[in-house]
Amino acid sequence: MKRDEILTRVGKRTEPWDIIVIGGGATGVGCAVDAASRGYDVLLLEQHDFGKGTSSRSTKLIHGGVRYLAQGNISLVREALKERGILQQNASHVVHKQAFIIPCYSLWQKAYYGVGLKIYDLLSDKHSFGKSRILSKQEVLEHVPTIETKHLTGGILYFDGQFDDTRLLIDLVKTAHDHGAAVLNYAKVIGFLNDDQGGVAGVRFQDQETDDKFTIPSRCVINATGAYCDAVRSMSDDRSKPIVTLSQGIHLVFDSKFLRSENAIMIPKTSDGRVLFCIPWHGQTLVGTTDTRISSADLEPLALESEIDFVLETAGHYLMEKPIRSDILSIFTGIRPLVRSGATKNTASLSRGHTIEINDSGLLTITGGKWTTYRHMAEDAVDQAARLAELAIRASITETLTIHKAKPDAANGDRLHTDLPYTITDVVHAVQHEMARAVEDVLARRTRALFVNARAAIEAAPKTAEIMAGQLGYDQKWCEVEVERFTEIAEKYLPRK
Ligand SMILES: Cc1cc2nc3c(=O)[nH]c(=O)nc-3n(C[C@H](O)[C@H](O)[C@H](O)COP(=O)(O)OP(=O)(O)OC[C@H]3O[C@@H](n4cnc5c(N)ncnc54)[C@H](O)[C@@H]3O)c2cc1C
């Protein structure tokens, strides 16, 4: 996967593409995989790096969603549980089984959650990750020794999936590339090409590295830009009304000592009626998330102080050692594009299902949904796109399509930082095989350094820049600019003093 070669291929092509996908998150890359593996000609354009948006900022769960079960959304849970099973089968190198403990403080809670999780087991059918069961207080402590024991009566053990979101994303980018798709990061769509009737007939994009502009014809365009989908829809038709509402969720990362277990905790009802997870992830403890309505999208959304306080306080109720601000290793925030259902202030109750819309200019937008259901979303979107563009009808093959394992198992070489598991080999691999162009790409999304320990990531930036410059043929000045740019971003992942 070489960006320069792909850009040359795209620039030289005069034939319209069958499908152009805008957006390099889970949804867009999923569409590129689906369409390319059906044999369509596909171009995917991402304005920044693959996964810069919400798809690098999830809670890292491949799950049916116990919360949606409590809301009675059985069809969404069933769909997600099926997709969970498919993902584990097709990407077993990234998705693994995770045990969760729901702590209970009364007999009633044990019965309520015990029955609920049995229904969850039943809904997963042949895609089951393991049977749930009720635990005594002692068994809960054996599973999570750091759990707060005051008033604890027992708990429920159940199983779901866990993954590394951007590792899966980069592997999906590779899969799309393997099937002939042209995939470009740092390629921002800035407008549309119209036919005589004013319909969308292609896109205009700008290479963010050179500022060169390209006009590319296409039979169909899929808008998979998540929180930005309304901005892109207005670019194609300025009369279009917004279809999504935005809500942000934050995560805090702490040392592994707060959990000291391979098992996760699921808090089923926080004081604001949400769920909160404490999960072991890359050797640390990840805690989240929140649901806060916001008015506009930012590529680096900031956690509110009130959200940080809320997560610290809630986690503190359930852990023996109460985490405090100075324990925070990283804070990351993602934005949910929630499909609108009339005027509501309560984003936690908006639809988590996906929506496909085709506006008057013929732009197809797919939005909403979850990481877990990206494959099904992509299948639906490409079915619609093929019909819209009158392409030869071909069925999706992604239910059984193995996802590319892009990264070698063991990375050798010197470490970038004593507090991080990543090595020089990881950096070289990311540049040579995974289209990493900036220090941030390597430290935030090819490795997860920024997400597991922001301060260590800042300290690892100069070495990372030096290795990248050697690979990409850049000079000392590039290194200085990159380190400064990365540091500015990474400081947003640390608590403000
Ligand atoms: C806090 C939080 C936690 C979550 N946790 C989970 C979880 O544990 N499990 C789960 O299944 N789901 C989870 N989700 C949901 C999941 O993360 C999202 O559904 C999914 O990542 C959305 O992917 P996307 O591709 O639609 O959007 P994004 O990942 O945001 O991708 C959209 C992309 O479009 C690009 N773009 C925008 N404008 C342009 C343009 N003009 N030209 C080119 N590119 C453009 C952006 O740069 C961006 O990369 C969570 C969501 C949030 C907010």
C-alpha cells in the first residue's frame, strides 16, 4: 500500500469509478471492502488519516449492547450479536472474547440482570461467546480483586467481544486494497462534479499534502463521513436538512493496578442512566463513556471537565482504589452521529441503528450504527449504491471474507519509550506498509501510544519523527514541525492543570 502509487493511479484514470466512498472510518472502509470484494471499481477518500474520526475513539467493544436490550431494542441486539460472531470468525487476530462482571448490590439486581443476560445468551444463538452465570460475592472478588465490596452481594458474569479499533480499521483498509480498491488518506473532498440535471457525477478532492486538486468522475458516491455527513450532504445540495444529532463520549485511561484483572466491569446504571465500562486494554484500564449533546463536530473533540469528574466519581464508587485526576494517562473523546428522531434533548435515547439516505442530488449517505455492525451497514449501503448507479448486481461476500492480518505478530527492535511496548520496527512497518504519513498516524492509530499513555507518547515523538523522516526522505525541519504538531494534539489527551 503505497500512497504515491495510489495517487498516481487515481490521477491518471479517466474512466468513471463505479463507486467513490467519502470517509475513512469503519463505515467508509467497510463500504470499500464490500464493494471492492464484489468486483466493483472503488475509490475511498479520507480527509485526514484513516480512523482519525470516531472509529479510533470507541470503547473497543464488539458487542450486542446489553443497554439496548434493557431498552427493548431486540432487533438491534440480535443484529449486533450476529455481526460480533462474524467478526470473530473473519478477524480472529483482532477480536477476542472478553469476560464482564456486573456487580450487584441486592438480590433483586442479581435476578434482574441474571435473567437479562440469559436473554442476551439466547439472542446470540449459534454466535455465543459463552454462557452467563450468577456469581457469589466471593466469586466476584476472584474475578475482579479490586472491586468495591461495600454492600456487594454478588454479580453476573457474561461474555462479549473486545478489539483494537484502529488495528481492525487498518487491516480493513488493507483488505480493500487487496481487492483492488484505491484507498487514499489525506484526500479531502471539497465539492462535487454534477451532471446536466444537477445530479452528483463525481467528486473534487484536494491532496492535503500538496494542495493539488483532482476532479474524479463516478457512477455513484457514498457519503460515510460520520459526524460530518450533514456538511457533506449540504455540499452536494444546499437545501438538505440535517439528519444527525451529535453526542460525545469520553474515556479515561489508567494504570492496570485499578483493575488488576483480565476481566472487565460493566456498571449497568450510572447516575445519569447510562452504562460505564472498566476494561483491561493494552495493559491499562480503560473507563468510559459519557453521552453529552454537542452542537458541532471537531476532529479533536475535547472532554468537558464535568465529564471527567463524572467518570472519575462513578469509577470511584466501584473500585477499591479511587482513581484521581493525576492518575489519568490519557483522555480520548469520540462523537456519535445519532440519527435524528424529531426534536429531543436526550441523546441517550436516540437510535443507535443505521440509516441510509439518498438526497435529491443522488448522494447516498450512510450513518449511525456501531463499529460492531459496520459490515452489515456496508452491505446495505453497497446494495443501494449498486441499484442507484445501475451497476451489474453482485451479492456481498463479506460474511465469509477473511480480513487481512496486516501487522506481524512480534515486533523486534529497540523500544520507542520505556513505558510503551512499541518499537522502531513498528514505526518502519507503519510507514512502509500502512500509509502512515505523520507522527500522529503512528503514535495514535498504527500503535495506540497516545491512547494508552499520552505523556509517554509525547516523549516518544522525536524518535518516531526521526525514524519516519529516514523512511520518507524528509529533513530535520520536517521532524521539528511534526513533533510540535503532535505535541499540541497530544496535550489535549492529558488533564488540564
Ligand atoms: C464514545 C463512543 C464509544 C463507542 N464505542 C463503541 C463500541 O465500543 N463498540 C461499537 O461497536 N461502537 C462504538 N461506538 C460507535 C462507533 O465508534 C461508530 O459507530 C463508528 O466508529 C462510526 O464510524 P464512521 O466511519 O461512520 O465515522 P468516523 O469514524 O467518524 O469516520 C468518518 C470519517 O470521514 C472523514 N471525513 C469527513 N469529512 C470528509 C471529507 N470532506 N472528505 C474526506 N473525508 C471526510 C473524517 O475525517 C472521518 O475519518 C462508539 C462511539 C462513540 C462516540
